[in-house]
Amino acid sequence: MIYFLGFLIVGLMAMVLISLLRGLNAFRQSMDAGTDSDPGTGATELQLLQNRMMWSRIKYQALAILVIGISLAFARH
């Protein structure tokens, strides 16, 4: 069980890193294209992508904390 949880935590850490890098890339692209947009038109597609990547990163981090908590609970027995 501990090996499975270890594999799961490594996978979740990879997903956190991937969503962080995708969000930073979208942020960089939106900063490059930010001078062209009209301020009153709402969020651009890149800003929406940033937001989705931020929320996915938060979800993966929460799941990683949960897995660590479960593995600590199993380690006590």
C-alpha cells in the first residue's frame, strides 16, 4: 500500500509541476499579447487558461496533501 501511495504522490507532484508550467506559459503569453486587448472586453482566452491551470494546480496539491496524510496514517500502524 505504501508503494502505491508513493507512486501516487510522485504522479500528483508531476501534475502540479505540469499545471504550474502551463499556467506560467499562459501568463507569459498573455503579458506579450496584453497590450492589444481592450480593457472592457472581459477575460481573454489566455487569462481563462491561467485560471484553469491555477485551479488544477490547487486541486492536485490538495490531493497530494491528502495522500501524504493517508500514508502517515498507515505508517503509524
